[in-house]
Amino acid sequence: MSHALVVGKGAAGTFSSWLLAKRGWEVTLVGRGTPSTALSTGCLRSVPNLCRAAISEFLNNESMPWASGEREGISRIGTSYRCWMSPAHSTWKQGETPKSIAVVGLDGHPSLLPRVASALLNGRKIRAAPFTLAGQVPSEVPLASSFRKDEAWEDLAEELQKMSVETILIPSLVTLQDYHRLDQLEGRCGRDVLEAITPLGSPGQRLADLMLSKAGEAGVTIWDGRKVTALDVKDDVVVGATVVGGMDARHLSVDAVILATGGPLVDGLVLKEREVSDPFGKFRVVRSAAPLTGGYDSLEGMLVNTEGRAMVNVAGAGDCLSSGSREYGSGLTEALESAYRAVRALEGT
Amino acid sequence: MNEGRCVKCGSCMRVCPVLNDPLGERFPGPRTTGVDAPRFLERESIGRNALMCTMCHACEWACPSGITLTRSMLKLRSEMIGERLPGHRKMVENVSSFGRTVSTEFSGWVENGERTLYFPGCIGLGRSTGLTLSVSSLLTSLEIKHDISSQALCCGSPLVKIGALDLADDLRRRNLEVFSRYDRVITSCPGCTYQLREVYGIEAEHVIEVLKGTDLGSRLEGRWALQVPCHLKRGLSPWTAEDLASILEGAGVSVVRMPEEDGCCGGGGGMLSGFPGTSSSIARNKVDMYRRAGVEGVITACPFCSLNLGREGMKVLDIGEVIAPKH
């Protein structure tokens, strides 16, 4: 069996690992740090054109059902958010705007701002009223930690039952394992429960957790918390990699590599002032004056070495690739599509 | 240090076991203590709640920018001024008077001039002496003749955690004299192993590394969960942490894998002595979670994890207590 190394555990890395494993490859996925997928809203804003069925299968799971189509939701400050695919409790079908919304936040916690959000919704002719629940969670502390136990959800349900509205907007509170609690809450309080769209919170983390667990289920060996520090290249072919974790290191022989190391943060492309460069010192990088568009050069899906020749067995996926233009909010869909292209490019070899 | 790379994403705060505990809200959090405070001139007066961290490295693993938060926090701790917490004061007194953080209960010293030293660490000699005897007989059954030296003192790791660097350095000098008589040092505490490798430059082996590749069996019955020690997985080696599970499974133990198994027990970083209430609250929540999973008990490879979870009524065994060679 051919052995592929995938570097990066965000959307591009996990999806390409999953695709390769499904196609019979032995896959080792190496990644370290929270990927930007986990910092996202956990929704796909733009519609994929390339591999919609594969993406749907990849994201399909029992813990967190999805809704897709023309969807609309509300951000934690009350602005409108439109997307193509979201967790079921995050959005409604466009055109079916809730008649009345109670915006429920926790006293002093920034996870959802009831007064600001209600004012903005009223301004958009959506009837909304703010509710602030008593709470003593410091603003630095993630709210999810206060909603691990059944009692906290019982108390919340009791409070929500009192509200005479159709829909209740709550801050994001649940992990992937706990997503079913939103259904239970809906059952208990008899209202539609809507989760505010929130970046840098649990929805993005849920998506990243889901993607990693799907890769694991497909048989991918996951080396979490580890970093690829060197690649061995012979005649435009990568034959091995050095992986470091803690005070330990391993050498891995590989037949193919997908780099999905993300944007220019520390473990991916090296950012010096306004220049990006390849941390492995092997591949050509396109530098760009525009923000977020520089990255690895590629030829028909394969990375290009420093002499300008296409690599034989190294493809790139996601944010580490250079991109002509990047539309606001399209990153996740683009990452998934480029993972699909990377796998196709490798399969062609 | 590399704090300037922070993108303010909050990943460190979402994974922090102290911030996520109901009794941990006084902790300013990893971003304040590991990223922001170290850059301020007034850092030395940050206050004692900054010590409310178990040094579990979860924030460091979560950081997308590769910031070495734990290293920054340790530096901050060494610069802090003001009175020590009562528990930390006691630790310093103990080390100053007899060289270990807790009183020594162990009496089974072996000083035969063997070439291998088994270094159980302060908790192994003072609190979990049964664990130490089990590991020692396991090593003997693997035909590894070893000493347990009464002259080997605290490795210094707990002192580094409370910022007492001079004392830690003194211990290192005294221990190195003892270690110079041996070719091989084996430990059962990931914190000691880390300290000996990182600070002493000695290739100390954790008992899991010794056991790997050996034909082992176990008589343990029922389903057991794991408590994967922080300093093993995120300090020494994530591969060695995976070996904990594979060695047990290979020996025939029925291991239940749980996503939360590598979460901190609350016992590290000077929390157990400095903030016993928060430390036991973190442990209690872990114990509740294990109970919900309906397991017989928990297997770990760290005396601190054994001690802290055990205090909350959990049945906790060390890997050294549950397996034996097959022959």
C-alpha cells in the first residue's frame, strides 16, 4: 500500500487525508496547533462547485446534523449571516425569517450581546427583545465550560420556557459531543433554538473536531501535536520526512505528500515582514503585494521546486497555496476544493 | 521568547483546564500569564493567582502560532515577587531541610552498586510507595538489576514550577553526583523524566519506554480507562503516550479510549500544594466523567495523576502495577 503524509489538520489536511484513505492509501496526518478551520464560524459560506457530494459525505455525522441550501443566521452582534451549509441550529432557510426572537445572553459575557443584537434586528424589521440571564462567568472564560452538566441545561430550559416568542437566539455553548443538547433544549422549552453565528468559538472547534474524527474513522493515523521539520527530497521526489513531537522525533518513509499547512503562521509558511517563504527550503513561493494571496506555487496541482520544476509526488492544498484572488468568507470551501484537487493530482502520478 | 506572534484567537483559553473549572475563575488565564504579562515591566507584581496553572501544556498545543506559553509562564514565575503560597512555602522548607518536596515514607532502598538507577521521585517515595515497589519488582522481573538510592533527591521540577530556580539548581548539582555512578536512569514520573532530560541533559527513560517491545501480560479484569499524563504526552513524547495504550492492550487489558483521557488531572505545576481546592475540583470533574463511562478504574503512568485522582475516590493504578512479563 502506498503511504501518504499529509501535513496540517485543518479542513484541507483532514479532507485530503479522508479522500486518500477512502482510495486505499495508508495515510499519516501530522498537525500541530489550532487550525484556522477551528477559528471559523463552522459554516461553509460559499457553494462548492467541484466535489459537493464528497464534502457532504465527509461532513455527514450522527452528532451534528447539517442544513444546506440558501441559509441565513444571526451573528453574536445581530448582523445577518448568509451561507450554504451550517449546523442545523445555526441558520434558517432564507425567506423563512423567524417572526419574533428573544436574544438571550449571559450577564457581562461577550458571547452574545442581547441589547446590541436586538437593536440591530429591530432595525431590520425582525421583532426581537433582549434577555439577560444572571451569570458569573468572567468574560475571559469560555461559556461552554459552564454548560457541561445537566443541571445548567435544566435551569436554562426553565428560563426559556417563560419567553413568549417563536425563536430563541442563544450564544454558542456546545461541543460536538454535546450538540444533541440543543435538540433537547428545544424539546424542553417548546421554542425554536437558534445558535448565534460566532467565529473563534465552539462552532469552529466542532467543525475541526468533526473533520479530524472523520479522518480517524477512515483509517488515517493521526499524529496530533507534532510537526514535520524536514522533508528528504531526491530528484524532485519526496522520500521521507522528519516528525518532531515533544522531545522525541521519528523518521517516516513516504510515497506522496500533501502540504496543507495553512496561511503564514508559524508552523506553515514563514512570514518575515511582508515576505512569505517555504519553511522546508524546497519549494517555490509566489510572493504577492496583496494580503492573503501569496503562497506555494503549483503546476497542475503539484508544488514547484526552487529550480522551477514540478515535484513528482508533492501536492499542496488549502491556504498555503498561492491564490489569485480570495473572496471574503470563501476560505473553507476553497480549502476543501483544493484538497480534492490535490488528491486527484497525486492519483494521476 | 515568542509572545509577539499572538493573534488573539483565544484557543489557549478554550482548552485551559483551570479556566474551564468552576473553581478556576480567579486564574487570569494562559493568554494573560503566558503572552501578555511577560511583556510588561510590572509583570513581577502580577499577583499569586497567576500561579493557578497546572503546566499541562494544553494551551501550548492549541496555540496556532507556536508560542511557548509554558516557558514564558515559568520565566514569569521566576520573576514574581511577594510572599509564596503556604503550600509552596512548605515545599521550599521541605527541600531545604531534607531534599524532597514531601516527607519520605519509602524504606526499601537498594544500594548495591548496580549500573542502573531507578529514580521514583518525591511522590513515589513519599506518597505512592506501593507504586514504587511495583515498578521496582517489575524491573527486577525484566532482569533489570537496579538501585533505588537514598541519596538521590528531588529532581527540581516542582521548584522550577514555583520559580525557586536557585534551589532547583542546587538539587541538580547534588543529583548529578549520584547519577555519575550509573549508566542508566529509569523513572516512573513524567515530570522527573522531563526535568532530567531537559535540565540535566541525561537520557532518563520513563518506564513505558523500558517496557516497549517486551512480551507482557496482565491479570487485570474489567474495562479500564486511561489518564494520559500531560508531561508524558505534551512534554516528553506523544508517541510514548500512545505506547501507554498499546502496551496495555497488548498485555490483554480491556482499555476504553475516551477523548478527554489526556485532559489534566489538576495535580501539576504546583497546583496540588498551592491551590488544593481548585486542584481537587479539576480532579473531581475528571472522576465524574470516568464514572459516567462506567469503567472499573483508570490506568496512568504518573504518580501525580495517581495521587490526585485517587484522592477523589477513583481507583487508579499505574502501568507498573498492572503488567508483568509473560514468561
